[in-house]
Amino acid sequence: MKVVVFGGSGLVGRATAAHFADEPGWEVTAVSRRPVELAGVEHVPLDLTDEEACRSAIASRAFAGTTHVVFAALQEAPDLYAGWLDRDLMERNLTMFRAAMEPLVEHCRSTLEHVSLLQGAKAYGFHVGRSPVPGKEDDGRVEHDNFYFLQEDRLRDLAAGESWSWTVLRPQIVFGDSVGSPMNLLPAIGAYAAMERAQGRALGFPGGERSVQEAVDVRLLARALAWAAAAPEARDEVFNVTNGDVFDWHEVWPAIADALGMEVGDPAPQRLTDTMPERSTEWASIVDRHGLRAPRDLHAFVGSSWQYGDILLGAMGERPLPALLSTVKIRRAGFDDCIDTEVMFREWFARLQASGMLPPR
């Protein structure tokens, strides 16, 4: 079997490529502009906004015999929240999907078996003020501008009358091993903590009011994608995916502080988007002092995730809506994997420390 992962250098794509590469019987190709250096994974450099380049590359031998696809490519705006409402950016993400999938379906029609598409909780309209509790996959689409729906509708059109199947997965807040990402809070929290510790301060929570949220470990999400690739129950279905529990930042903050070798400090409400970029020289000094492998450039390490943090931590001046998703459907279909979210935070910060991306505990 051969899986092609579009967006292979991103948070989800990289973890997915690594997971499939560890499974026996899989040949793995990762497609992205940035390099992907993973054992057992072939990297194809490709810009999905270049339709002609995509058509030419996908007609080559590198994609011949593709049986499975995971489409995890995504383009976000520098202003993350504004981008979620930007119709032009929605069309750009649709164009990327079409540039990848239309020639692939054409050239691999005889071998293609399954396509997985990634969405998220914004499919339920949480970013535009809707708050179903919980969000359920089969309740019917509440129409609003969202590139998820543009891609999903095109996927359904491509699959009509074909022998291959598809699955749409909607994960909650994703955490994992990725730097420079627009939506990964682990480097953001880790860098913030390292700078506070270097100043001799305890770890104060930088957000606002309490709110109940859900997370998904990117390793669990990769396992869900591997399950969807083979399970008959996943054929032509949409599933929510979470760790299986809920959490409140205020409750999990002591575990995060402990994992980073710190005490919990007094609340430190702030907009990380405003306060953290001006501390870039502090981060560079920490990298030098500890001999870290992390980029000295703070933006290269954290990406746009300061703004993502402000949204999720409740620092925007409003209490975040309860974005809770039902996972009954995927569990009844046969995928019942789970992880305690506090354990997830501890494990990921330990991995980032062990790999030299964060100072040792």
C-alpha cells in the first residue's frame, strides 16, 4: 500500500507520515514545500498553489501506484482569526485541494482506495458565534463560509461513481511536534515558560476566564487516520476526534508548570501576540545558553501560534465558547483510542526537552 500525505511538513501531516512509515506494508510519500526528513518517508517538494507544477509532478513516477491519500495541507493568514473569515483564503485552500486531488484521481484511478480529509471544530461554526453542545457529525450542516465545506463538496464530487472511498476527520485542538506552526501551542507555551523561568519568575497563567475545552494528541489523530484508511465502517463518513476527555486550562496549568520545572505563579493576563514578540532577544539568549536545537528566531519557533494561544486561553477579553465535540460516532464505528490530556502535555514537553527544543526540566 502507498499513502501520499499532502502537507507532510505540517503538524498533522508530519505525524501522519511518521506513523504510516512505522506500520508494516506501507510506502509513504510526503508532499510539502518545506523538507520532510523522516525515516522511511520519500519527500516530494511541491507548492500546491502552483496548479501546473502539481499536474506535472503528480503525473510522474513518484505518485504511481498511490492507494491512499491524507490531505492535511492548509494555508492560514498572518492574522489567524481574520483569515478564518476571508473568502479569498477559502478559495485558495480549495484551489490547493483541487490542484492535488484532481490530477491524482486522474492518474491513480486504477489503484486509489481511500482519501482522508482533515477539517476541525470550525465546521460547527464555533469561530462565528455558534455553539452546539456537543457538535455532532450527523446533525446536518449549518451553512456558513468555510473552506472545509468547499473541499468536502469537491471531494464528494470526485468520488461520485468511483470505487474509492473517503473519510472526513474533525479533530479538536491539535498538539504535537511542530515548530513555526500557526496553530500549535506547545512551542508557544514552552517558549513563554522558558523566558519566565530565565527571569526568575513562576509560571503565571497568561489567559482569561475558565472554559471547558478538548484536545487531540497528534499521535492519536495519526492512528485515527490509519484506522480510517482500512476500516469499512469509516467509508464515506465524517467523524469527530478528541483525546476522549475535557480540560480547563486553569486546572491543567499546574501539570504544565511541573513538566517545565516551574512553580505556578500568580495570574499574568496578557495578549501574547502583543507581549511575546518583543522578547525575541530573551529567547535567542536561552537558545544559546542551553545549546538548544530550536531556532534562535522566536517567530521561526512559534509561528503565528501566539494569536492562537490568545484565542484558546481566553486572552481576547471574551470567554471562549464551549467547543465540545461528540465522539460517540467514531467510538461506535470501532476507533476507541484515547489519552489523558494532562498526560499528553507532560509527554510532549518531555519530548521537546529531550530533543533539545526546550531547556531541560
